[in-house]
Amino acid sequence: MRLLIFGTALVVAAPAQSTQHPRPGEILQEVQAIGAKATLEELYRDDDKWSTLLRGIAGGTPEWFAVAEALRAASDAHVTEALTHAVGEALGRNAQLILSHARGPFFLSEVCGSPDVDDERFDKLPTALAELNRRIRGVERVQDPGLGQMRADCLNSLHGGETGLRHFFGK
């Protein structure tokens, strides 16, 4: 009987994250249970989980954005850059959410830029420009007067990104 109770307690205490495709609620539970740093390390070690995380954040839902914010506090270097690029990608889907939180931990100057040209999806000028234009259209759809200045600043930065991309690709 003791063994059964002990086994049940372990199952309840274990993080609830799915093996292949973690969901935002599961990740946030894990952050609460073991901390942001340990959760981030676990996700980063597993390519499938890491890809799922970045795709989720890029999708622009409030749930995934909450995960990005929770993990950002424990990230550094490349991991911070990857999270920031995913949040920038979310501009095309939910710019209102991203701009309304652009006072930290993901700042306007970080997310309102060109796509990551090291990402194979954006490593050619036409695809990088298409992604940049998708972000611009997303920000242009924001109509909240309270975000007017953020919107204008982000659009200025994004429009400047085209020059940077053309220079990078030598066009």
C-alpha cells in the first residue's frame, strides 16, 4: 500500500509537459514547479520541444506570449535571441498583443525588425522581404489609440529593415 501511494505522489509531482509537443499551460506549470531556468534548459535540449516552443510563440497567442515572458527572464545569448525573433515573428499575427507588452521583457527596439536571416526560412531576400512585409501589415492593423506611438515607432523600424535586408543580401 505504501508503494502505491508513493508512486502516485511522484506522478502528481512530476511536470505535466507532453513528451513531443508541450502546450503553453504545461510549460507555465513547469516554470512554477521547477523554475524558468530549469524549464528553459529542458526545452532547449530537445529539438522538437524547442521548435514547438518557437513556433508557438511566433503564432502570437496570449498563452504562448506568456510562456515567452516567463522564459525570457532565465534566458541569455542565443536563447534570448531566438525568443526575441519568435516574438518579432508574432507581429504578423497579433501585433496588438506584442506592442501592448513592448515595455519589457521584449522591447520594441528588439522585436520590430527584420526577420532572422540565419533562419533557413528567411535566408533569401524574397522570403525575408515577404516576412518583413507580413509584420508590417500586422502592425498596420493595430488601431488602438493607446498604442499609436508604439505602432508608429515599430513601423518606422520595420520599414528601415528593408534597407538593411537589401544591403545584407547585396541587392
